[in-house]
Amino acid sequence: MFFEYPYLLWLEFILVPIIALYIWRELKGKNPSLIVSNSTPWLVKENRLKGFSRHIPFILRVVAIAAIIIAIARPRSSTDMEKVDTEGIDIVLTMDVSTSMLARDFSPDRIGAAKDIAIEFIASRPTDRIGIVVFAGESFTQSPLTTDRVTLINLMKEVETGLIDDGTAIGNGLATAVARLKDSDAKSRVVILLTDGVNNTGEIAPLTAAEIAKTFGIRVYTIGVGAMGTAPYPVMTPWGIQTQQMQVEIDEQLLEEIANQTGGKYFRATDNTKLLEIYNEINEMEKSKTTVDSFPVYSELFMRFALIALAALILEIVFRLFVLRRMP
């Protein structure tokens, strides 16, 4: 334990004259101050315990003053703890939200599975800044880079199809993610791009966006989601929404070229389990480098002395009112 303002402890010497004055008054009080004709009523043997108890209020007052002085001197304690300084990784999750993501070859569907597994990924990386970009016929930023996990998870839960015009603008989605990362000071910048289709719209070609990402040193991991062959798609019919088997078309060559061009890797997810394995693999490949340092953690101790002072004052009042009852 140490004190933030140790010079204030000199105030404890104020107690010396206070105690000396009290002792002097006690000694002076032993001299006769009242003359009576008969001393018989005062010849009862003195109860030493009761005689000492009259000093207790003064002792409690001294304890309270001493504790208050210690409290204002701000006692503190320190403990050496380990501090982890992360190198820092900025990640943008770029997700396809076209209507084809409603296909039910995943549980409950592609977009539902992608959201649930992305939320697990976000929760597993507490030291990194993560952002969210969604795209269909166009793209926009669902969340900028942040370390606020609660906000990120809530915004990921709000991702759904129908937010923007339908289509698959892979180039636009990647370009928006790159725009979010290009000014980042992080030593490692990563885009995880997930789609289930073929680029069919957008102002920016996917390979052009990949070239821009490479220029800024941004790695792109691409994930193609969809079962092999056909998958059940929900289709509106005169009898309501029904599922129909439709051919799964993913431009794997394009996704692999984007990943290779930027130093990333292409993955194919055919079900929930495989998608989870892919995110876990990316999680392992993009681990933050850490350095362990030692730094002091301070704990404030003034409150315990303040409570001691308060308790002493309360006890003094109780003692005077209920134990040492004075005659009027």
C-alpha cells in the first residue's frame, strides 16, 4: 500500500495536542470542586469498567479523525498484471444478400446459416476491428469497422434479403469493403467475401476491385456457398411459396482468381458444417500477434478508511446517547 498524497499524513500530528489536552483536563478534574457536608453517598466502591467507558467516546473521535486523514491521503495498492498488446487486424465481412441466399440447402437457409456462423466468428475475435458490408444488385456498409461486439452482432442479425435491388454485384461489394479498409492503420487488413452466385451487375468488375485490394495490401478470402448440383429454392406460385430444385451456379473460377490475386484463399461451403469449418480455418490463419507486457493495476483503498471514520462517529453518538446518559 502507498499514498497518493503522503504529505497529508503530517496532519495526524494534530491528534497529539488533542490527546494531551484531554489528558490534562482529566488530571485537573481529579481536584475537589464541590464541598458537601457528608461524603457517605460517594463512598461506594468505583466500578473501573464504568469509569473507563467514559473515555470511549473520545477514543472513537480520535479514531475517526485519524481515519479521515488517511482517507484524504488517498491510500492505494498496486498489482502487476499482464497486458496483451495486439498487432491489430481489421476485417470486413462482405455478404451476398440476393434472393438466391434464401435457398434451403443450408439450415434454415443460406443467409440464416451465414449470419449465425458470422456471429460466432465476430464473438471469437474480441481484439480486432470488424465491419460488415452487404451486396446484391448494389452494395452498402451495414457497419463500419468497430470493436463494439454487441452492436456488430445486432447489425448482423438485421441483415436480410430484400434490403436492396436484387442481383449479384460482387465487384461493388468488394470495392465497398476495400474502401472501408484502405485508410486503416492496421498491419493486417482482410476481406471475407461470401456469395452464392455469378457476378451479373454492378459498375465495378470483380477483378478490378481485386486489383485495387491488392494495391492496398488487402487479402481477400472468398467463400462460395451452395450445394453441389441442385438446391431447393423458395418460389412464389399461385398456391403460395413452394420450393423447387434449381441448378446451383457459382463462379468458382472468378472467386479463386480474386483470392489468389490478393494473397487470400478460396473456399467452397456445401452445408452448415463446412461453412463453420471455413470460418474456423480463416480464424486460425488470421491470428493477432501479441506481446505480453507488465503494467501496474491500482486499487483505491480510501473507502475502507472513510467507512471506519463513519462507523467510529456513529458509535460515538450511540455511546453518548444510550450508554453514558448524562443528567440534565
